[in-house]
Amino acid sequence: MAFTLSLSKLLKSEKNKRLFSNFISLLLIQGTNYVLPLITFPYLISKLGFAKFGILSFASAFTYYMQVFVDYGFNLSATRAISKHRKDQAFVNDIFSSVLTIKVILTLISFLVVSVLTKSVDAFSKDPAIFFLTFGMVISSALFPLWLFQGFEEMKYISRINISMKCLATVLIFLIIQEENDYIKVPIIYSVCLILASVIGLLFGTQKFNIKYTFPKFSDVEYHLKNSFHIFIAGFSGNLYGQGTVVILGFVATPQVVGFYATAEKIVKALSGLMQPVSQTLYPHISQMTAENQGIFLSQTRKYVFFISFIISISLNFLGKDLLSIFFNCKELEIITSLRLLSVVLFFTYMNMYFNVFLLALRLDNILSRLYLVVGISFLLFSYYLSLRYSLYGTCLSLLIVEVSIFMFSLYCLRKNQPNYLKPSYAIG
């Protein structure tokens, strides 16, 4: 009852209603990103087997690094800039032109990297076509203007485009993938649908916000590269462990073991994706607040985030075995145990995503980038050792070490920079 009354109070103002609408739109986008794969991957496993599914998971995990590289932190830095200067059309045009140009250049660099790896590294050269076909997702990331719609806080339009194309991809998976040899068609389906969504979103966004592309000045490109550098380092370093688990297993374990771990991981990532629309919605909103109001907002909302995170995590721990058996027809002990271990990781992931919004709003980009860089590099070392020694269980343990470390450091940073943020007395009303 208290939670319902508090929520009703928050939604009274027009600004908060818009905030809630953007949250729902981002939640739907993340739903398609994480929930739809939960529908398709049991089907893919049944048709392709764990080994082929492991190969696809390895390629997707590596490609995600390329996507993070191409995004270059603009989903946060460009969003922040546009949210503060959205009424300045010339400024918005400059941001759009610079960001899009940088993304295209980074895409070309990424393609060269993939080309070299498929010719020189065994893990990539065994099935190079998979990596080139999966690269379409990188092209999609370069063109998808999520940061533009986030900056204007108009997420309902881009969510409809995103959901439509990903639903189309899901339907095509069930229609086209019928046997093991069809595994090569999976990245084709996703790449074509995602690129189509990005092109539609880009064309619609430029018309909706009256944006004109002009080739940017070198000084503008340099400025946006520097401005987003620390956010990029934090994001890329964070993904050293976020996606690095599957990549590391791809080097030290069999494709079947990779498939086992990827099955459990996809369930956890689908649930962790529930927090992403919360953080993406709150970020432009909190960025406009004064430090005092940020502290008040943190005090008002953190107990809800903690409670929901704990309930989801503990529920997955106890119900994971039944979930795998009923919905995914998976009874392998390796998958069940991995899912239980990752359910603990999930709680800390939720809390870290939530705290990072406030750390970024305080413009502690430099501190976060250093934190994630140290954690990411450290992860590569001990995760490789643990995965080599304990297989997928070692991978799960390495993730838990990382998320707990980030959680403790985030609390430390908040207390050091804004001591009142975590005090109950800071809340009002």
C-alpha cells in the first residue's frame, strides 16, 4: 500500500508522467533485447544443439565488444548534452553530425579488426563467416539513434521501431531455422532486421527533431571524442567482464560448455536488462537536477530498488531449476548450478547499474572509467585462471567477485563525494 501511494505521488506532475512514459518505452526496448531471445534460444538449442549454439554465442559476445566500441559512450554523453541543450537547434545539429560521423569511422576500424582476427587467430578462423555475418549488428549500433531520442526524452517512437523489427526477427527464426546447418542463417536474420530498424529510426529522428547533417569540423569531432572518452572506457572495461565470460570460455572450453554457460547467462541477462531502462530513463532526468535534489531522489528511490533487486535475485535462485525444466527443457546440472550462482551476481548488478546513474550525474566519469578499467583488466586475468581450472563455475565466481567489488567502490564514491546521499535523513516528504 505504501509503495502504491508513493508511486501515485511521484506520478502527479507532468514531468514525472513523461519520465514514466520514457521508462515504459525503454522497458519495452529492453524486453525485446532480452526477453525475445529467451523465446528463441530454447528453439535454437533444440534445432542446432549446444555446440552450434555455443559458436553463435561466442560470435555474438565478441561482436558486442565491437558494438560498445562503436557506441563509444555516446548513449550517455550525447544524451546528457542533448538533454541540456535540446532547445538549441544548431547545437543539436552539431552533436548529431559529429556523433554519427565518429560512429561510422569506428565501424570501419572495427571491420578491419574482425578481418585481421579471422585470418590470424584460430578461434576466429575456424568459422569466419559467422563473425562477418554477425558484424551487421555493429553496423546497426552505429546507425541506431537511441541517444538522440533519449536526449529529447521521446522514447515511444524509437521503441515501436525497435520492437517491430525484433519481433520480425523472432518470427523469421522460427520460420527459417529448421536444422543444424541453418545456424549460419541466424546472424543474417538478426543483422538484416536490426540494420533496417536503425535506418528507419535514423530517418524518422532527423525529421521528427528537424535535424540536418553537415560534415563536422575536426575540432568538433575531437571535442566529442574527448568528452565521451571516460564514459567509453568505463563502458568498454565493464564489458570486459560483461561479455568477456563467453569469450574467455570460447578460448578455454569446448563449444558445448560455452553453450551450457550461455544458456544460463542469457536468462540472467534478460533479468538484468530490466534495470537498464530504469537507469536510461533516470539519467537525463537526474542530470538536470541540482546535487541536493539528486540526493533527495536517491533517498526516495533506493529502498525500492534494493527490495525489488533482492526479490528477483532470490526468486531466480529458488525457481531457476524449474524455470529451466518447464520453459527451456534444460536439465543439465551445469546449467542449473551456473544459474544459481549467477542469481547472486544479479542482485549486485542491479544495484551497480542504479548507483552508476548518480555517479555519472555527478560527472565522476574519470573515476568510473578508472574503476572499470582496473576491474576489467583484473577480470581478464583471474577469470581466465578460474575458467581454465573450474570451467563455467569459475567463470560465474569471477563475475561475482567483480560485481561485489564495484558495489563496494560505488558506495565509497557516493559517500566521499556526497556524504548526505546515503543518509535516511536526506529524504523529504
